[in-house]
Amino acid sequence: MSLLYDTLDFQPMSILDVFDTMTASKAWYDRVHLAQGPGQHLYLSQTQAANSIADIVADQSGPEERGNCITVTLKTQATFYQPAPFYTAQNFLIFRHERLDEASGLFLVTTMRQAMQKFSWGYGVSMNRLRQTHIMVPVIAESGGAIIPDWGGMTRLGTELLDQVVTHAHSAVQTDPTDDDTLPDLRFEPMFITDVFEEYRQAPAWLNTNQVVGGEGRWPHVTNTALGNSISGFIADQAVCPNPGNAITVGIDTQVVAYQPVPFYGATKVYQLRAETMNEHSAMLLVAALRDAIKKFSWGHKASAARLKKTRIMVPITTNEHGDTVVDWEGMAAYGRALRVRTERNLAPVLGV
């Protein structure tokens, strides 16, 4: 935990008392009506990934929304800090304050996401419901005794947490500038999920959040959340041993796919997919293929066990000594490794390495 965190006074405050304004986006366009041309501007959609950025689009008929704000999508509750100008799809709310900056914005995104866990597809975000929502923020007392948000404290806390994230990102980097990022020439074909993975079932060691036994957090608790690698938090040892690592998890309710490198506990309706020859590099390619394949599922047509068994994903294939078509695990691992090298190379300017 941050040392600064312990020195701040946190209290719940109405979102309207924290921000100067909460307005609907004025720079929204249906995607099918976007003007075509060279991509120059961010276009935000309801996605909970990639900062809600769905595309880079051409100039549109009207001005963009200014950056340095927080966006919330009404349908999916996706909440992000936006540093740069952007266009949006429909149903976006924009939160602004004159003292908002990157550091305080990242902190506020975290506390807002926590507060909005109560919303769902059946009870979604609306301006009226957000007006009644409170978030935990550091506060200070004015000379007259009024309690106001501590924006200076939020900026200092956000800066400290951002420094920690960058430090952790440095430690996660596994490649260096001399590593080869050449993508191998592979042959891809669709295969049933059950022909790719040797094990496909609900994660055996599972429990809902209200069943978790308290104690010092040690193991990831993998749920249906779309953020943080599907990890909702870290929990203590439970009555059963955690599931082994090196597995891909699929949240049946939300169709979220993530790779779990270390042992974990699951939540209900979290499936695990395993293959003895899978490793962290081949898993990255499989996660991308699975996410693409299960886009067809939704809340009204969930990724059930039976439906997933009928689903095909694109994988590299080769021919074994018997002439049978099989998954090219070695080629897939090499492909995933090359993609990681490229990704970490692109991160280098951001991390200052």
C-alpha cells in the first residue's frame, strides 16, 4: 500500500461534488456514419479495453471533445482517463474539473470503477443514478469548515501509484533491443477449441466473492471482470488448493479471456483451458484468437460450455509424422515471442528505457 495513502483523509463524496461538470458527449458519431479518410483522431466506443479507443478516424463534421477528462460509457460502464482530444460513439458521459490532471485522473478512474460495480446491463449507468453515486476520495477542510476534495492529495497519490506501475512494468520486461522480432511464416487454419486444448471445464477451485475466507491476499481471484487480467483481487489460502497456473480463463457471463501464469482461484462460471505444450508465448496468441472467436456471444447468447465446444479458432497448424494435421505449438510460441518483443519495444519510449 502507498505510504501517502495512509496520511490522507478519505470520505465518500457525491460525484457531482467532486467534478465541476458531468455532461453527455457532444462529439458523438455512429460508427457507420463516420467520414472516411486518413486516420488522425481517436474514436471511443463502449469497449472496456484499450482506453475505450476503437479506432483512429478522419476529421469529422464537428469539433472533438477536449482531452484531460474522464469518460464513462452508459451501456458498459467503461471508465477511463482521456489525455487527448477524441470523438465518441453514442452514450458517453464526460467528467471535468479545472484541477484534473493525468495523476489525479488515474486515481479517480480507479475509485469510480469501484463505485460503479453496482451497475449492470439490467441496471445500467445513467446521469440520474450517477448523481446519487458516491466515491471515496481524499478530502480537506476549508477555513470555514466545509469539506472539499483534496485535489493536491489526489495528484500526489496518483503520481506515486503511477511511479509504482512504471517500476513494475520495468520488472516485467523480458526482452532487450537485440532480440529478434521476425514473425515466423505459419499456416493458420480453424480448429475446434476441444481439438486445441486437452482440458476444458469450469475451474475446479472456485468460490464467489462472498465465500472468500479472509486473510492476507496471496492468490489471484479470477472473476468475470474485463479488467486487470480478470483478477478482481488477491485472496488468502482457502479450504482447497488453488488451480495451477499456465491456463487460459474464459468468463462465461462476460466472454472475457485472459491468461493466468500463476496459480489462482476462480469464481463461478469461469472456465479454464489447458494444454501441456502451451506456454506464456503461445498463450498470448491463443488468447487473441479466442477473443476474436467469441465476439459472437453476448449476454443474451452467452458463451456456454456447449457453445464453446462448437466454436473454432484460428491456430497455426503443421503435419506430424503420421501425416495428421495438428497444432503447431512450436511455431505458435515463436510467433507469440516475436509479438512480445515488438510490444515491449514499443513500450520502451513510454517507460524511458
